[in-house]
Amino acid sequence: MRAIWIALLGVALLAGSASGASKGGSIDLVAYSTPKDAYGKIISAFQKTRPGNGVDVSQSYGASGDQARAVAAGQDADIVALSLDPDVNLLVGKGLVPKNWSANSHKGIVSDSVVVFVVRDGNPKKIKGWGDLIKPDVQVITPNPFTSGGARWNVMAAYGAQRRAGKSDKQAIAYLYKLFKHVPVQPDSARVALQIFAQGKGDVLLTYENEAMYAEKKGVHTQYQTPKNTLLIETPVALTKRGLKKPAAKAFYKYLWSATAQKAFADQGYRPVLKSVAKTYHFYKPAGLFTIDTTKLGLNGWVKVNKRFFHPEKGVMAKVERSIGQ
Amino acid sequence: MASNAAVLEGPKQVVSGRAGGAVARGIAIGYLSLVVLLPLAALIWSSRAEGLDSFWHQATRPEAVAALKLTLGVAAVCALVNAVAGTAIAWVLVRDRFPGKGVVDSVIDLPFALPTIVAGLTLLALYGPGGPFGFDVAFTRLGLLVALLFVTLPFVVRAVQPVLLELDTEMEEAAASLGAGSFAVFRRIVFPNLLPAILSGVALAFARAVGEFGAVVLISGNIPFKTEVSSVYIFGQLQSGNGTGAAAVSVVLLTISLGVLLLIGAFRRWRTRHDHV
């Protein structure tokens, strides 16, 4: 009997201390997996600020599309950090994120990156530009654009780079057909693609600049080339309707664009969007940089691009995939 | 009820047949509904969400059909290899004596304990480009088979092992004393006794191979029409927001698997029909 009382007392104490820790409230962050380290640092810095004092941040990381679907299915989320707009728009469609989520001074974009070529040490196949990827004997590794939302950046970079070089829409699509003939493996995610490339498969890996830097940091024997014409990758963050009701969530959201937070992103290889921070980091700026909204290159934002290129049945990429298999 | 049955002093089986049996049946039905039947029903329900035409269209898309054929083909080969190799391993474990047998016996179950994605990663490191054996099967159909063989290893071994342990060696000795060669003894005496167990192991291995995702997503190249299996295809459709397509292919996959399992089960019952006389 006494043992039960002691146990109950213990539970009560634990409950007391737990509620004490979250007197500043708690917020749920649901994010895609690669910026995990950056968010870890940002959260501990945030908790030292006055609005962040005593705020509990519960974190969940996973593949961007999976995370978006989990939130759509009911997972608690105050702030969502995903790898591309369509995943946020999925939540807008479900009425969980307000339509005007991107209406801040950075359009809801918290960090940037670019599509780069990771090559073997010394660049033995002399790969510099998009034209080199479709030379004979060159194997290109890129994730499958239907399983990896992030791989869609690669495809649109390839298409946009052709347009930027003066090619027509038809020629740029013909390039995609040729390019995917050089792809022997389509891993399900960017990280797995890196893993497979590190194992020795392929001559070039198409990936984000921050992944290329991560690979170098991990001691994979590679170097990377930023092609002259490439796509600016923009990763969004949004407050959900649930988060909008919480002062702590709003404060954290705002904090993501503070100098401290932007530096944390930059240290992990993401390009900061805050100009004052960007100045102190020397990210290479390619001459022919374009975005997913560069309409003169036929890129009319993710909603239209997704429909035209990545419709699972009628999309350009569905046809490209069919052509390589048959 | 229970005390009533006790007063009757009937044989124990009757007691459990009345009160205990009802409870067990209740648990079995409730549990099966909750854990198996309801999710399957929900899956079928969602596959027809956009009408029967759409279901048929999604299920018969060339990519889907190619993935389905590949999946069933590789799973069948995998089950057959398991039937032979699994029986041989079980035989060695039961009939042979060698140092470290206990360890080997425990190792058999490891593929179950290992997260399949880790299995895929390990196989990729061993049998992929830059692997230590210079044996590169990654991103081919053979690689797919290797991954499936790894994750399905325990089924046949564990199904055959207990039967082999129970098997009386007297029959074999008698046959041998009458002049039967060791192959004849195996074919006429051991094999018929083991067949039902081998078949149930094969059925399990086949079903598991059809549904496997983690181990194959890394080692198969995921190229449609070449190395993309149904589970990866379904994953791709889900990721692209085509839930109906994913559900439709899943239902077809389940139906075919169910058919194969029923066939194996029927064959097994036919083989063992005399045991129940």
C-alpha cells in the first residue's frame, strides 16, 4: 500500500515539473528531414530569447510529402517547414494553413539553395554544364520525381537551364528524355541518392547545394560544380491556423528570419534569405540563376509546373519515365 | 456458466469448448476484424472512391501492370529458392551436429529483427558498386531477388524445422534396411512428410516478398518497366497525390496474393487429407 502512495507521489511530482517546464506554452514543429540540425540550434537559441523563454518545441522530422500528409491526416502542427510549396498547398487545400501563408516580406521562404552537380574527385569526366550530362558514358543519379518531391527541383532545373540557354519548350522537353536515358537508378529520396552515389554508382549526382556540402563534410570523396544556369530552390515555412492562435508559435515563426536563425541555416549549407546575413557568407552566385516563377522560361510557379510535369499519369515526366522503361 | 460446466464434470475439452471456446472465438473475431479485416475493407473502399472505371483504369496502366508482373515473378522465384534452400538449412540444423549450431540457429531469425531498410543498405554495401566482392547486382532484377531472399529466409526454415524434429527416424532406417538408397528414402519418406510444412513456409515467403518495401527500395533501381516493383510503384503514386491509383494497385496485388495463398492452402489440405481420418 505504501509503495503505491510513493509511486503516486512520484507521478504527481513528474507531472508538476513537466507543466512547470512548459509555462511558456508548447509548440509543434513539423519539418522535412534535412534541416534537422539547423532547427535544433535555432530552437535552443530561441529558448534563450524573451518570447522563447520556457517554450517547449516538440519536433517531428521526415520526408516532406509524408509530413504534409501526416498533418493533413491530423498530426498536431503549429509550424510546418517543408521542402517545396506544393506540400504546403496540400495543407491549404485541407483548410489547415491560411491561403495567405506566404504573405510576409520573404514570401514565406526561410532558406534557399541551388541545384548542383556532385562529381567524383578531380572531375574525371569533366562535367561542367547540362550538356555534359547527356554525353555517352555518363551516368546521372537523381531521385525518382514521383517518390521524392525534392527531385522535382532537379527536373525543373534541367528544363529551365535549357530554356535559359535559348532552347524552345520542345527542345527542353527533348532534353529531359535524353537526360533520363542516362539515369540508371532513381532512388526514392535525395539522401538515399547521395548514399548510392557515395557507394560508387554513377558519375554525377543532381542534388541541392546543401546536400553537396553535407557530403563533403562527411568525407565522401566528391566535389561539386554549380552549373551556370540553375534553379534557385526555395524552402517554405508556414504557420498553421492552429499556430496562429499561439503567441509562442508566432514568435518562433518570426524568429526564423532573425540573424541568429539565418546564420544557423547558413552554417548547415543553406543560403540565408536575410540580406545582412547573406553578405557575410560567400555563396557562389551563378550568372543564369532562375526561380520556379521565372515565367519567361516557361516556369509559372509550382501549381502549374506540378500539373504539367508531375501529374502521375499525364505529366511530362510520366511520359519520360515510360519512354526509358519500354 | 463455468461453474456449471465444472459441476457436470465432463472432460476438460468440453469445458473449454463451451465457455472458453466462446470467449476465444469472440477474441479471435474481434481481433481479426479490428487488425486485419477493417483496414482491408477501408483499402478496398478507397480504391473505388472514383468509380469502377477509374479503378480499372488505374489498375491496368502499363506501369502498374509491369510492376505487378515483376513483383509476382520475383516473389515466385524467391519462394522457390526458399523452398529448396530453407529445407536444406532446416535439415542441417536438425540432423547435423557441428560446433556453433546454436548460434547459427539463432542467426536464422535475424532478418526478421533487422529493419528492412537497414537490410537494403547492408546488401547495397556488399553487393553494390564498390562492394568488397566485386559482385555488383545492385539496381538489377537479380539484386531485387537477393534482397527478398534475405528478408524471407526464416519462413521455410522455421516451418520445416519442428516437423523434421518430430519425424521418427525409424521409418527411414526401416526403408534403408530394405535397400532403399538415401535419395529414395528422402523422396519417398522424408519429403512427403515435410511437404505440408514446406508449402506453408513457401506461402508465407511469397506473401512477404510481394509486399516487401524497405529492403527493395534501396537495391532496386526503381526504373519503371525494369526494376520498379509494385510496393515502390504504390509509394510513388501516394507521393504524387494519386491515392486512388495506389489503392487500386494494392487491391489487385492483395487479390492475386490471396488467390495464390488459397491455392497453396488447398494443395496442402489435399496432401494431408489422410491425416485427419
